[in-house]
Amino acid sequence: MSSAVLDEGVGLRERKRRATSRSIQFTVLELAAERGLEQVTVDEISRIANISPRTFFNYFPSKEAAMVGENPLAVQSELIEAFVTHDSDRDTFDGLLELMQQMALLGTGDRELHQLRRQVLRDYPELFVLKISGMRGFEAALADAIERRLIKQHAASDSVDAGGSFEARARLTALVAMAAMRHAFTLWADGEDDESLAEKLVESFALLRQVL
């Protein structure tokens, strides 16, 4: 599924939310690159991004969090619920691929923003703690969603669970899917072609199936 097709269902409100989030992130990263994060205030970020400080805090709890960026799972919990409940008879990895493609459109797949963030964060290694924490939360939320989907599939099929506990299988599936996601992200971030992150995800998940 191409990024253009995935983006068709995005409404005006969501487009505006994405644009505001992107503006906040670009502003704080550019200001931090110019004179250091310590010299940057939320009021200044808000003024340049043409929003109120209250709006800033609706998106990010701090300027440090804005530098690290959004956790896509926290942004669109309805996508997680759709993965759990819709077409649960589909292959789990097919569902995960579609979920991650959707999340890629929420801002993660913005190459220009990523390149600026990677450049600026080199001077702020302490912020990688926030990034790692976000990834752990991402992994836990993904594993929980997969477990609920597996339980739903099991209940619908009325089959015997011969593959171990749902929790253990879900955690392993989440780790494997995240490895494919990181592979796709690296190809996309370091590449010079015009393929989107959503398209790179298709390639990485196809390679994953060959490996498995």
C-alpha cells in the first residue's frame, strides 16, 4: 500500500495537527542548533511557531520532548485499536506492516525533520534517554496490542493454543516487527532515493518473511 493511498483518509483536522507538530519540532531544533537548548524558552518556540504556550503543551510536555519528537503510538491510539479488532483473521505481520505504514505518515516519515534532529541531538546525548524510553514504551504498547489480537484470533477460531503463552508470542512478534521497522528506517534515513518510509517498510517486511 503506497503512502499516497494511505494518506487519502487523512482529514483536515489531522493534517493541521501534523503541521503544528512539525512546526514546533522544527522550531525547537533550529533554535537549539543556533544557540543551545538552554537559551531557548517555550514562549519563544511558541511565538515563532505561531501558537500559544498552551497549545505547545498540548503537543509536548517540554522543549526536550519536542526535540526528541512524538511517539506515534501515543498520537493515534485508534490505529492500535483498529489493528487489534479489524480483520483479525489476516496475517499478523500484514496487519503490523499496515499499522507501521500509517504511523510513518504521522511525522516519523519526515526525512528532513529526521536529518535535522539527528544532527542536533549529537550535541545532546542526554536526550537519548528520552528517546530510548519512548521506544520501550512503543515496544510495550505494540506487544500488548499483538497479544490482544492473538487472543481475539484464538477465540474466533476456537483452536488449541499450541504455540506457548500469548504474552510470550506477542513480545517476540513485537521485537521482530520492530527490527524490521528499524531496518526500514535506516534504509530510508540514509538513502538518497525518493521512496518514502512507508515504501521502505514494505521492502523490509518482505525481506523479513524471506528470513523467517
